Amino acid sequence: MAETLRVGLLGYGLAGRVFHAPLIAATPGLRLDAILTRDPQRQEQARQDHPGARLVDDADQLWQASDALDLIVVATPNSQHVPMARAAVAAGLAVVVDKPLAPTSAESRALVEEADRRGVPLTVFQNRRWDGDFLTARRLVEQGELGRVLRFESRFERFRPTIKPGWRELASPEEAGGALFDLGAHLIDQAVQLFGPVRSVYAEVDRRRPGAQVDDDAFVALTHTGGVRSHLWMSAITAQLGPRLRVLGDRAGYTTYGLDVQEAALHAGGRPDAPGWGEVSPEQYGQLGVDGELRPVPTEPGAYQSFYQQVAAALRDGTPMPVDPRDAVATVELIELAHRSAVEGAVLPVPTGPAA
């Protein structure tokens, strides 16, 4: 394989423009070679942002010249994740798919099996595994600073009472819209990464904003096989935000507020090769201990760039991809169970298999 890997980016909306393109461009050994978008304004934006990349308006142009690329990144609306990824796999091109991997677990599983059968590397962009607060919580848990962990609380909350037009607000199942698929895919993945497999799921899922077609306010409770309970909140209608993370053990707790700084930095045009990337100021550090005996803990620098660094290493050297796609299948299975739980008003067991 060539020393510099050529990347084709499908989609130049929020995911493609703000997350994938800057991270790819900043990764040694990767070159953003082609960008697929049909929208004239996005084409012009892509031309300004990445003048060295060629612009295409039809994915067939990429499949017909697949030997000109080494990696495809699918940053399209969710409904196109599976068709585009399947086409890339059929062309023998390694694939990164933005989360969620697919609108259903059946489609997710079939895609992973097809990639395995053809021997094509496939991974999923679960970038929140490299949030600074999550990295810090994981370190504290692994070092035993909290003792035996009893409960994990995690939130992605916003206050956006006015519905903005877009596919994420559409009710069609193939769009995989709504808070559970959007924010829940991150929260569930983080919880499972920290505390392992899940044995049962309970959820409350609502549409709170007038005219909402999809869920915009949800709570999910996961009971892990190891005994930890994860309580996860995701909402577009939260007027007062709770802690971003709270991890409670039988010796101490760890609580932190505010979102990881990397997304805002990317929105503002920042790049992960800039000095101080992902760092937060001391006043933003989380607190460790028990009430009355709390101390600030420096937050690990966030490191979204690690994802594509690991992708490049995997394609060059055969090391593991940064995210096992089977993890993403399990996440979609848990999202489906959460939707079922909300409808039935019941705690549902996780079937034995990939999600268990």
C-alpha cells in the first residue's frame, strides 16, 4: 500500500466538513483526495477548505476508479450509510462509517459480515471515545480511584426548542433520526466501553417539542453484567444542563460539567495539530472525592486525531482498526431495545449474542 493513503470523503455537511475533513487533513499518511457532494454551496466550501481535493457529484465516479483511492469515509445522512458502505466494500476499499452504522441492527450486522467475507477493513467513527472527560473517567476507573463503581451518569443535553429543518428531524425509519440514534449512539458506546456488556435495558423516550416527528428527549438505563448501572440522558429541550459525567463508586465519585472542547474548536476552524489541542483550563477540571473532600483532577487532553491515526496505522501495518464494527452493531441493538422498552414500559433483557 502507498505510503500516503488516498481518502474519498462522501458528504460535506456537518459530519464531513466539521469532523472528518479536518481530521483527515491533519493526519500524517492520509491525503484527502476526493470529496463527494452535489450541493453547489457545499462544493464551493469544500473547494475553499481543501483546494487539493477533487470534487465529484456522483459516487459511481469513485467506484469506477476505485484503484485511485485507498479509503472511503461515509459521512452522508444515515439513510445512505449502508448503500454507500456496501458499494465501497464491493469495490474493495477500506471504509470508515459515521455513527450510527445503520438504521437497524440487521443491516449493521449484514454489512459487517459482508466486509468480513470480502476481507475489507471496516470501522465506525465513534469519536466520543476520545473526549477528554471520558478519557479521564476511564483512567480513574482503571486506576481504582473510585473504588467499586456503582453508577455511571452521562448526559448530552441541549436547549433547542425550535425545530430546525433537516433529515435528523424526519420520522422515516431509514433516516434513523431522533435523539437516541444521534446522541444515544455516543452515550451507549461510552457506557459499554467503560463498564462492559449489558444484561437489561429500560428507557423513556418522548417527543417534547411542538411538531416533533422524532424523539427529542430520552432517558436510558443500562444494567451491565458486572453490576454497574448506567443512566444516560439525551435531550434537545433541557433548559438547565446537568453534569456531563458523574461516576459514583463506593470510595469516591468523579463529576465534570460542560462538553468536550474539540467540537467547538473544529467548528471554529481549529486543527488537532495546533498547540494545546483538546486541553481545558483548570477551572473546567472535574472534581474527585466525596462531598467536603473534593479535589480538581486535570482533564486528559481530548484526542479525536487518534481515530484517524489508528486508521492509517491499521491500513499500513495491519494493526486493529480504532473501533471494532461489532461494537457499533451492539450499540444499534441496544438503541432498538431502548425504543421497544419505551413503547412497552418495561425492562427488557438483552438477548445473548453480540449485544450481550
